Amino acid sequence: MPTLILVRHGRSTANTEGLLAGRMPGVALDERGRAQAGGLPGRLDGVPLALAVTSPLQRCRETVAPLLSVRDGLELHEDERIVECDYGDWSGRKLAELAGEPLMEVVQQHPTAAAFPGGESMREMQHRAAEAVREWNARVERDFGPQAAYLMCSHGDIIKSLVADALGLHLDLFQRISVEPCSVTVIRYTRLRPFLVRLGDTGDLSSLAPPAAPSGPEQSDATVGGDAGAP
């Protein structure tokens, strides 16, 4: 099955202002975020991508734009199922202010019980994102083969929930996972189980490139990232 390269959007104006942006329109990358996005093509140089999928929000589209500009023919698809969690009435509020809300403790300690007023629950968020990934995995494998890799640009809580799903972690533990702006998280899916290849990587990604085809008759069983323990 395919390899999923998850990219969190670059640092946004909401990040620097300490806001819970949610799905608010007009949240763009800040100067640092634009620089992070500009470095993404170089970090992924040599890593073939079958296609790219993005959250429809501006900060994600801006993050993948530099990559698309140097990857002629790379198809970009938008998928509403990997959009930011719907924080409802909390959207646009200061995180420092929200820290005093009783619900915030639930969000951090028992997220399966957390539902945002006027928004969605964290369980719903994880479910829709995981379903999207499973459908894209099947599509990429069908159209490009089981060794293909594809990129998905999304948001922190979405990516953390997908990592928890891949590792078989209860959603109540997903707040222990950290993914920085413009970090790359890689999950290699197989028929029996996924493998977490990278988590929140902000550095060099050249080892994600597939190995050269063997010159002899034997085929290599190596996976993305060179993990000898993965099938």
C-alpha cells in the first residue's frame, strides 16, 4: 500500500497571534511560514509523488504552492475531510483565554469526550480524516501502484489524530504527539498494519526517496526510510 507524507501547514498569522484559527477565512502564512513552505521543495527533492491532497484552507494551499511550482504535472486535490477541526464558537478566540475554559481540560486530557460548542467532536474529526486517508490510499495504489507515495497537507490536530490511528493509540493519548508547523510525518501503510516512518520531521527528507532498482534478479524488500523491520 502507499506511503503517506503528511505536511502540517507552515506557521500562520494565527499561530503568531496566539489564536485558535479553526476554519476562519483569511488566515495566511506569516513570513516564517512562507519561508518554511519555500524550503519544502528542496527537502522533498528526489522523492517522487503520485499526487498531492490539501485541506481547502488558505494556509495549507499556500504551503503546497512552492512545491507545485517546481513539480510540473503534480495533481493537487482538495479534500474537505482533512480540513481543520470545527472549533465552532471557539474559532478565532485567544488560546490564553480558552485555557481557563473547563472544556479545555477535557480537550487535553480526555479528547474523546470533547465536543466544541457549535462545532464538532474530536471523535468526528479523527473519523473523517482516517476515512479520507483510507480512500486516498486505495486510489493511489490503484492508479500508481503499491510503492507510490503521495503528499497530504493538513493541520496539527488532524495529523496527530492520524498518527494515533496508525499506531493503534486511543484518541485520548493523541495530545502526547507533537507536530510543528511545516513538519513532515510519514506513514507507510501495508496490508496488515501501518508503520510510522517519520514524526514531525523538520529537517532533511532525502532518505524517503526509494532505493535504486537492484541490478540483479532479486527484488529489494526495503521500505521507504530504509526500515528493515517493515515489510
